[in-house]
Amino acid sequence: MVIYFIFAFHIKKQCAYEESLTNIILKNLLLNPKNTKNMNIDVEIDKNSGYCFGVEYAIQMAEDALLEKKSLFCLGDIVHNDMEVKRLNALGLKIITRDDLQNIHNASVLIRAHGEPPETYQLALKNNIELIDASCPVVLKLQNRVKNSYDNLQENNGQMVIYGKEGHAEVIGLVGQTNQNAIIVGGEHELDKIDFSRPITLFSQTTKSTAGFYKLKDKISEKITEKNGNLADFDANDSICRQVSNREPQLQLFAQSHDVVLFVSGKKSSNGKALFETCLKNNAKSYFIENESEIDENWFSDNIKVGICGATSTPMWLMENVKNFVNKL
Ligand code: SF4
């Protein structure tokens, strides 16, 4: 009992959101006396999880700019993690939408790692907005490849296909390189958007699953053959970021080597969903949580190994909080 109260006292000082954690612990303590049994649990954070360099760079740029500016706009959530967005909000970062941008003048706006379409840069110029561009270099390179390929496709009536999620910020930026003409395909169920008798160039959103991309590539090849199209006119480019695809085999091993896996990620994160699938395939006792308040004590038993991992948008401090919570069980 004493340990729990001391723990609750210390974490209350960390930041505002942790106040709710204190309440959870105290509530658990009062309602669930078995909390006091002190399970012997070995907890490990996956050393390969946490921010990719693109997200790390964007957050660093935001923090540096906030030191000078006190207030800064960011076009969309800087990272698909509500906890980290709240932390940066408290430092003065204000999240705005594309619609909001129309009415903002003479201000500073941060472009997050996902990148933006050309129209955003044009609007910034028109509204005298200073852009702090934290677009990930991997995304910028992909935008450039999509633009060049799209321009070449015009010569032979070809189609640009993007394997990605409709409405996702990175996909909006990629489609913007094609005058909004790229066809967005989220999976096999959307293949009827493509004309298989015409040339096709395929790229992927950087955070999609590698398995999903190659499945789609095979399906498109099958359809081209069925429709008597020419496979030589199909150019498939695996543009999944290696920060994501390299994590899949590492996560497989990590998930297999623990009894229970806690996957920490924002629910809006694309690579969070893809990487969690990898955990689940390799360990049925894998749980997707946004933070420690979603942990159910019944997932654990005595003498087990618990692995904590996350998406490329999961801050290390959040995984540390989850670890501290489990250590107190
Ligand atoms: S996942 Fe890759 S492409 Fe996306 S922000 Fe991170 S480093 Fe850049």
C-alpha cells in the first residue's frame, strides 16, 4: 500500500496528464486488492522501437522553434500520438487544419514529417507565412520520384497508383505531385479503380506494410495478365521506409521472445497498425494500448516476461511510463 501511495505522489509531479494515472492507480488499489500481490514480472522495452529519425527531427525542430517563438502553428498533428501532441501543446504548439491555413497570415507554421503538397507552399507564399519545413527527407525524395514518374507517364497514357490510405497526410502530399490524378488504392478491394490495359506505375506510402505491398503487386500483375495487358508496362516501386520495414523482422523476434507484448501507439498511426499486426501474428497475447491507463492487470501472471514496443511515432517517455506501471504490479 505504502509503495503505491509514494509512487502516486511522485508521478503526479511529472505532467498534467499523469494526474489521471494517479487516479487510476488509486482506484485500482481500492477496487482491486489483488494489486498488492506484487507479481514477479520481467519488463523489457524493445530497443528498436520509438521515434524514427524523421519524427525525431520534426519534434526537435518544433521544440527549437518554440524556444524562440513562444507560439507556433503545426499543420496537422505533429505525430500520430495524442500524448506527445498534448505535451507539445503545453509548450505552445497549436495544431491547425488545411482549412485554418487559408485564414492565417503573417505567422510561422511547421510542416510535419509527412510532407505537404505544392498547394501548401503556394498558399504560404500568398499569406506571408513562414514555413518551418520538417518534412522527412525520405518523404521528400518519394514526392520527387512520384512527380518525375507521373510526368513520364503522360507520354503513354499511364496511371500513377499509390498504395496508401485515402486522406492520410503523406498520401495527400504524394497525390499533390500528380495534379490530383494519382489513384489511391488501400488494398485488393479497391483494384477496380485501375484500368489494367494501360501502363501502371505503383508506389507505396512509406508506412504501409511490406507484406501488403507485395500482395498488391502480385494481384495487379495477375489482373494485367487476365486482361491481356503488358507486364512490361507495370513498374512497381517498393517505397516503404526502411525505418518501418526493418522493424517488422525485429518485432517478430521480440514478440516471440516475450510472454505478453504491450504495443504502445496512437490509434491514428498507420505504421502502428501495421507493426501491431506483426506482433499479434507472432504472439497472441499482444495488446494495443495508447498509454498505461488501458492496461488490464488480468493480462499478466506471475513469473512472465513482458515486452514493450511501439510505432515510429511512439515517444520513449511513454514506453518508460508503461514500463514503470507494469513494474508496480
Ligand atoms: S517512417 Fe520513415 S519516412 Fe516516415 S517519417 Fe519516419 S523516417 Fe521518415
